[in-house]
Amino acid sequence: MGDVLGQEVVPLWHKDTDIQSCDLLVVPGGFSYGDYLRSGAIAQFSPIMESVRSHASKGGLVLGICNGFQILCEAELLPGTLIHNVDHKFICKNTHIVPVSRSASLTAGLDTVVALEIPIAHAEGNYFDHPDAIKALEDRDDVLFRYSDSHGNVTDSSNPNGSLNNIAGVCNAGKNVFGMMPHPERAAEDLVGNRDGLTILSGLLEQLPV
């Protein structure tokens, strides 16, 4: 992804404590600790997470994708939680999402009526929280994306996992920590025949120091 976005990438190990002056921390997808207990429940205690928390508390940018989103929720850097898909099956397919938030840097420049085709691959992608918290999330404009059909219509049938309000991604109240279940990095170059994800990731570059 560094080559695609033209950025230097510094690999950080889960046992590290030094983030090496990185401006943007990306917590990637995968299956941390075999997803025992709950997805991300053990990974939140990795040594590197204290540095992630510190970076976020100072306004630093953090992006969690798929399992990374789950980890950030478990670490309480993002609200809500991700529970088992409504059909209790692992889902791996292309899906469509529409940008929502007008105040979050990740989505502020994206067209809210244009659906983006982004793949998902998860068994616990069902976004959930209690009703008051969901209302607060919506009121703060902290919903980043909703699952939709290819025409941008947000419908029950376009919701792949049962997420409340079709939520596919959220940010924190400070608008510097972002999480999403779909994988934009898997749809970011011509090699895979889809650059919709690059449109999303490029929104972060504008927030990085020159």
C-alpha cells in the first residue's frame, strides 16, 4: 500500500512499544490470536496498543480495518462492538458502501450518493451498541459508511451482516480514529480491477503533515 499511496511504510510488531514517529497508524485485518474469546479481545492488550492509545489521545490518526476495527472497539478507542454476523457464517465477497459523515476527514470529500465497491471478509462484522449510543453516534456525524446496494440505496437486503443502521464504519468523537469492516486496501489499484478503495484511503493523506 505504501507504493500505491506514495507513502513510507514502517512495519510495527505487536510486541513493539515505539511507533517510530509514524503520523498514521493502521491496524490491519487478519485473525489476531486466532480470534479467541472475541475478535480483538486479546489483541487489545498487546504492548503496541498503549502507544496506539497515546498517539490517538494526542490527536494522531489511527485507522482500523476489519480485525483492526474490532481491536479498536475492544480497546475503547471506538464506540460499539462487532458481534457475529446475523447468519453466523463467515462472509467473503464484494459489497457496496456509501459515505455518510460530512465532518470526518476520511469521508468528507466523498460523494454521499455514489456507492463504492469494497470487499468484506469477516465472521464478526455485525456492528452493535445500545440504542442511546447509536443515536449519539448518528447525532455526532460519526458514522463513516453504510452498506448499500450498487445504486447507493441503503436497504435491509444490502446489509450483509446485520449491522445496526447498516453501519459499515465509524469514527470517534475527535474524528481522528477511524474503523471500518470493508477492506479498502483490497480495492486500491488496477491490478485487482478496482480503485474504489483508493478513493477512501486518499482522504487520509490530506491530513498528514507535509
